[in-house]
Amino acid sequence: MTVAERKPDKTLEAEMRALGQAARAASFVLARAKPEQRSAALRHAAAAIRARHGDILEANRRDMELAQNDKPSAAMIDRLMLDDRRIEAMAHGLDEVAALPDPVGTILAEWTRPNGLVISRVRVPLGVIGIIYESRPNVTADAGGLCIRSGNAVILRAGSESFHSSRAIGECLEQGLAEAGLPKHAVQLVPTRSREAVGHMLAMNEFIDVIVPRGGKDLIARVQSESRLPVIAHLEGVCHVYIHAKADLEKARKIVLNAKMRRTGVCGAAETLLVDSQVAKEFLASLLSDLHNAGCEIRGDEKIRAVDKAAKPATEKDWFTEYLDAILAVKVVDGVDAAISHINHYGSHHTDAIVTEDKNVAERFLENVDSAIVLLNASTQFADGGEFGMGAEIGISTGRLPPRGPVGAEQLTSFKYVVRGDGQVRP
């Protein structure tokens, strides 16, 4: 029987709709809860993660064992693996989100019309958010926590490879909600690995208000193609570091090594290095040697391979590639305009950095690179909601419409207009 001939799973459809109905009901309660109650739910969830870290580690061990059957890459293992430090980071992140100002009810603007009407623009939750993600079980805590903080109910569809880990973390979020007197259905995980569940989520426009996909190209393409709902897309991170002619070269060396090698499997990892032709001769050989010593494979243009005999030839595809591995594409460029042109053409509008001591050049780069995050003299690995003071993030939105960049609690809200009158009628 072909996929086209296969009958839809009515049981799964009913189960998914039940999740949607429960989420919609919970969203009304959560949106109207006091900020202190939402904060308490987050703190209780953090405490549950710490108390149940052994259960979470055991669930993660099962996921890691199952993943080995698919011969995962080193980057996949890094994204999937949990340890005591990462579990504590999840709990700490929830505590940080609990301490953030509650965005719900914030008055964004207020003015009085000549007729006496007082108009306010007030921040409100989006409602019910559907989040589809791959690999990283910590997204369960980050996404669930941010949705609680912003007053949104959420349906989480974790990747099949992190199924057990995500369920264990999700149970801690449910426990936190229950202990704070809030409906546990405000955070729900899809209880199946079936890919058909994704299709049902994308069609549940009566229950879900927005979809957030976080994963590889195939997942993003499917969601954008099939969804009947608005999509906040987290696309790949083809991130660049450009070393300008007036860069502090020691500063540049540290930034490049960190941007590429701190964690190669994160979306903020640098994938392409651009080096100004004016400093290439004095800088490249030692920098590329440092990268090789750190275990990084270099793929370069002709000028790079003239300096580094170990470098492999870079193809056109390399300039578009998010490796999520210890591989770096390297190119020599003639000036800041050439760097900007390369980034805007080949990049994914995610995160890009310049290293320079020339303030005018820096401002030119920051203004003209069309990316969600642009940095001066700092590693691209700072592309993270936690590093931005948001406590956590659901992802880095690379679209031009808002929200753009790290999506935290505030970015998961909309607004409404509240108009107060005293008997006015329109003439």
C-alpha cells in the first residue's frame, strides 16, 4: 500500500484533536492567571527537574541507545545528549524565565483622542502555540517555560530521537503547573513518534494559533508548505565571521575559534570565515593551523589552499552549507563590501559577525548585513536567548517579519486595543 493509499489514522486524529481542545481550554485559564502564579509554576517545574534528574538521565540513556541504530553524526549526539550540567542548565533557565517581567497586560502605548476616548495598546498572549522540534530535549523545557511565562498554552511535538527525554521533562512542567494551581494541559506533549501527528497539528487551526518549527531544512519546508496556520520559522544557521583589515588579530583568533569550535552542533556556530585580503598573508597560516589543531576541517578557495595545503577545495555548495560539524568554509575577500555581498547572498539571515577596530566599517557592516543578529567583535555563539537576557528561547526567527531573532516570552505575545469612553458616539 502506498502512502497516498494509506487510510488516515482516525484514532490519532481524535487524540490530536483532544490535545487541541484541552490546550484551548487551558489557554484561557493561563492567560488570566496572575503573573505570580505563572512564576510559581515555573519555579516548581525547575524544582521538579532537579528532583527528578535521575529519571531524566535514564530517559535520555534510552534515547541515546535507540539513536545508535541510525548511526547518528557527532553533532546529532551532542544535541541529544543530556548530563548533570545540561539538566541543571534547564532548571536554571526556568528560574530565570520565572524572574523575567511578565509581558501579559503590559501597556505598550496609550493616548487620548480629542473626543475624550482613551486608547491603550495592551500586550496579550497568542493563545495556543504548536512547537515541532528535533533532537534537542532541552527545547521542551525552554519552549514550555516561555509559553507559561507569556500566558500561552503549548502543544509540543518532540523529535522521535528525543521522545523519552522530552516526556520526562514535560512531566516536570506539568507537575509545576499543577503545584501552582494551573491546568497541567497548558503544556502537552504529543504522545507518539508518528510523523502523521505533525500533519494533524498543521491542520488544527481551530485549536492552534501559530506553529513554530525548529529543525532541519526538510522539517521547515514541510511545515511552510503544509501549514494552514501562521508559522514562525527557525531556519538553518549559515553564520559568518568576517575578519576586517583593521581587526585586532589576537582578538580575531579567539573569536573565530570560539565561534566555530565551542559547540559545532548549535545554530549559532560559524560555518564560513571571510578574511580580508589585506591581512590574509600575515594572519591566515597561524589561524588555520590553530583550527586544524582543534580538529577542524578547512574547505577553502584557491587563495586559502595556497596557504593551507591541508585544506580541501570549497565548492559552490559549501558557501550555502550549515555543517553543524567541525568543518569551516574559508574565503579571502577584498574589503567590507565584498564581505557584505557574500553574506547577504550565501547566508541564511541568522547570525553574522565582523571583527574590526574601525568604527565606520563596523557600522557599515552592522547596517547592511541583512541578518536577524549582527555582532561586532564577538562570537556568533552568543546567538542565544539566554545570552540575550531572555532566560531561554524557542528559536532564532530568520524571517523579516516580527518576531525576528531570538524568540522569547515577549515575542510570543500579540496586542489588542482597549478603548475607554464616557458615552461618545460617532457623528
